[in-house]
Amino acid sequence: MSAETKSPLRIPPMIQKTEKQPASAERREVLETNPWHMAMQQLDRAGTKMNMEPLVLERLRHCKRILTVSVPVRMDDGTLRVFEGYRIQHNLDRGPAKGGIRFHPQVSLDEVKALAFWMTMKCSVVNLPYGGAKGGIICDPKKMSIGELERMTRRYTSEISILIGPDKDIPAPDVNTNEQIMGWIMDTYSMTIGYSCPGVVTGKPIDVGGSLGRREATGRGVFYVTRELACARGFDLRKAPVAIQGFGNVGSNAAKVFAEHGCKVVGISDVGGGLYDPKGLDIDEIMLYRAKNDTIADYPKAEHVAADKFVELPCEILVPAAMENTITAENAPRVKAKYIVEGANGPTTNEADRVLNQRGVVVVPDILANAGGVTVSYFEWVQDIQSFFWSEKEINARLQDIIVKAFREVEEVAQREKVDLRLAAFMVGLTRLAKAVRIRGTFP
Ligand code: NAD
């Protein structure tokens, strides 16, 4: 151990301030749903359990680079609007930064910081040679034309081009961003440097260096994790009704893969509302319906459920695959699922996590459950760099290997240390990360 690691820094834990000055109920509620606060509490919890030296924890309490950009866009009506965007690299100790880009009206600096931190942890849990990053623009893409979206994406790419690059920081899709948007990022970056650079971004269309299986990867990973969970905890997956919140990239593909494997998907939802059928929903038909309609909420052949009541549906497995904070201390006591597999990032507040743990509900945390996306993004990046592309069968088999291995490692720690899966996943991720932080030391 180096002299530095022996001399502990005097760093107050994140929560000390709140303990000294009892927070008002309102402030507590704001803190409960603040993603960065949530993330730092999770880090503190794992750090305390592992007796981790302050040097490592203090490094992870700070994002390495935070870039705020203004993104001027000529709108279709001739006016100019300036959007605010971010690109944040949380940690680079294990490799280049990796993380998605989100377009949403509720994007905030604290949200992007937390999402970047969770990417650092996620890449470490599944042992990919990456650090964590995230980006976002505060905008409502649903109210923008294709032309406006393209101009905004290209200008944002140009603004963050001082940070991104195939060896530095590789963006990917997240909420409200898709293959076409990744294609524009790849093209804009390539135009800037003067040659085609597919490895700068993942989740691209296949025709410009995208990977087979990337579109379905996060949902497929959610399924692989759930199948391992069923095996480890001894329940029959085919007899366990599944409800999936969110019908975007993660939710719809998870629903498809669960259904393909003979599981009964009894509930699905999007921002407009939810659908429920205890006999099982026809996912293929609902996907066709969604292709022609803005929301699945009006699909006629199922019971309709309010979006905010969805997590309370009768089911055995609940997959939140929409946004943060959909399972809170308020609704957690009414959750009926025995297992929650977090397709989304940060869907369960820490307060809700405590309630669920007390009730014996098993939660597979985001940093493990939705790691299938970044895993196949890693495959895409490797294929781009080698200019040699793999078959879909090969990709899915490699994805399965990585996810199964990571689940078993986390489950083993959970059983050995008698802790929940979130803490176990943090312990696995933090162990690897701490090694890299220690080996690299502090420059200069
Ligand atoms: P997306 O934009 O494709 O889909 C989001 C879905 O959530 C939409 O169906 C939307 O209608 C729904 N939604 C939004 N608010 C909702 C609400 N309050 N209640 C119910 N549904 C709501 O986004 P995505 O890429 O599927 O991402 C979903 C989540 O998964 C995010 O937390 C994201 O960070 C995480 N994630 C995504 C990937 C990926 O590869 N895309 C990988 C890992 C994690």
C-alpha cells in the first residue's frame, strides 16, 4: 500500500450535513429523488461496508470532467433557440469514458453526474475496460421536427468534440436518442476530423459500423439477468408474471425477449399509461400498434392502468425500464412484485430500496441488470476498431457469458456477506475500481 493510501484524508461523509441539521420533510423529499445524492449515498454505503480507504471514495465523489455547452439551433420557423447541454466524464481509471446521451426536458446537471457515476460502476461490475460518462440536452424532442433534432445533435456534437473520441469518450443512445441520432454524431465528428470514425459512438445504424444485436442488447441483458436470478433463487421463470414499465428501447426489447422465451408479460406501459392482462399480452401486436401510434396507452385489447399506478400491478417480476424515481418510499409498500429487475437507471429511490429490502423484495440493481447495453456497445467499439464484424449469434453468446458471470459474482458476494444485491454489486464494482485507482495513484 502506498504512503498516500495510509494517510487518510479527512473527508466528511456526504450525509453528515443532513444528520447535523435535521432536514425538513420537503428537503428530505427533494434529496430522496436527487439522483446525485442517491448515487453518493449508495457509494457511502458500499464504502462503509468495505472499509474502503478515503482516497478512493473521495476520488469517486467527484466527476473528473464536467462540460456545460450552449447549443444554438435555428428552428424551422426561422427563430433561434439556445439549448443547454452537458457531457460529463465521471472516472477514467479503467479506460476511456463510456455512456449515453439523453434528450429530455428534465435533464439536469445532477442527473447527468449520477448517470455518469453509475456508468463507472456498471462498467466495473461487468468488467469492461471503460470509465463512466453521460451526456444530455435539456429539450423536448417530442416537440421538435427531424430537421431541428438533427441540427441540435450536430451542434451539440461539435460543442462536446473537445471531449469525445474513440480513445477518449464514446457516447451511445439513452432516453429519446436512437440509432439515427448516433449516426449524426458519427458523421459530425468524422467531418470535423476529416475521415470516417465509426468508433466514436455506439448504437449506430448497422450500415455505418453499428453492431448486430445492439438494439436489443439492454433488454436481452435484462432477460439473462432475470433467468440467472430465477436459477439462483429457485423460482420458475415461465410461471412468474412479468410487468415492464417503459416501452422504449429497453422496455420493448425486454418484453420481446421475455415473450420469446415463453414468459408471460402481463403488464407494459409508457409515459401515456399502462396495459394489463393477467392472461398475457401479445407483445408483437402491441409493437405493431406502437409503430403506428404515439403511445400504447390506447391499445384496445387490454385493461388500462394509470402510468403512476403501474408499479403496483399484480405480478411476480417488475422491470422498471423508464426513468429515475418511479419506485419511491410512498409507493414501495404497495409494490406486489417479489423481484424487481432495474432496466432503467436509478428507478428505485434509496428510501424505497430500504422499504423493499425490509419486505423481502429482491432488487437486481441497475448497474448489473441493464449492463447488456454497454456490453454490446463495447463489442460494437471493438468491431469498429478492428473493422471486423461478428455474427449476431456470436454477439448474443458473448453477451450472455459476460452477464451471467457478473450476476454469479454479485450473487456470490450477496450470499457470502449477507447483503442485498445492490450493495453486493457496488462491492464488486468498487473492488475493481479501487485497484485501478490505487495502481494509477495520484498525478503528479
Ligand atoms: P427510450 O426513450 O427508448 O424509452 C423510454 C420509455 O419510457 C418510453 O416508452 C417512455 O414513454 C417511457 N416513460 C417515460 N416516462 C415514463 C413514466 N413516468 N412512466 C412510464 N413510462 C415512462 O429510453 P430507453 O433507452 O429505453 O431508456 C430507458 C431507461 O433505461 C433509462 O433509465 C435509461 O438510462 C436506461 N438504459 C438505457 C439503455 C439503452 O441502451 N438505451 C441502457 C441502459 C440503461
